[in-house]
Amino acid sequence: MMFGSPNSLRVVTFQLATDPAAETIGSRWTGTPTQATFRFSFGSATAAVNVPDVWTSFCELYLQSQLAARDKLQALCLGGQRRFTLTNVKGIIVCQWSREHIFAVRKSELVSSIETLVDRFLEDMPETLREAFVQLGASMIRNDPMFAPLNELEGAR
């Protein structure tokens, strides 16, 4: 479902959710890989992505929200795979799932939706697991070329 040509896209609302709910996944976390479905809603269109490891996926999403907020994100990956190609133009992010599925969303809405979902995931999680989440995120920043812009920001401090 394309909302116009890439040059004349209509901005639609964006929402990100999981099934089961993120807070349910986080509160029941046992440390073993857990599967979930992530739902990316662009207005009335929804793309569902099944991932086998929600822990890594939530880390990926959180780090990508930081890159998006700094206009440094070029693709949204989930479960270690590229899901959307992104282009940021004056606070609007154009998300391309395929040649036929291109959506424009507000950058602030995309970043906020991702951060809210991650917060819900971590909300009822024991402190030690939250610390492990942060450590995994730090490891991903150091080892994945996609997150190199965050390394550059850290080095600039």
C-alpha cells in the first residue's frame, strides 16, 4: 500500500507493538530466548515481523531509536535483519518495506513509539536483568558496524 510516490508521500501515524505485550514479555523474562511478533503500524497498514529472540530485538530497537533521534539511522533492523530502509527529510522519516510499501512518519513519533515499547519491556524486569540489557546494548554498539554512529558520539564526549 503506497501512499503516493516517494516524493509526495502523505504522513501517517506510526505505532509499534508486540504480541504478547512488551510488559508481559519483560515481566516473565527467564533469560531464555523468547519469540514475539512485532507489529509496525503505519496509519491503517501493519507489517508483522516474527522474531525468535526478543531480548536482542529490544536492544536493537532501543539503539536504533537513539540513531533515529540523531538523524543517523538509514535502516531499521529487527532480529538481525534489515526490515525497512529509512530516509530522514526535515523531521519526516520515509520507511520503505518494499517498492510497493513506502510510508512517511514523523521522526518524533517513530522515536517515541520505540522508546515507549522498550520502556514497557523493561518496566517490571528485575534490576539485574535491566543491567544485562544495558550491557548487551553496549556490546552491540561496539561490535556492529550499523551502530558505528553511536560509537562516534560516545567518543566525542
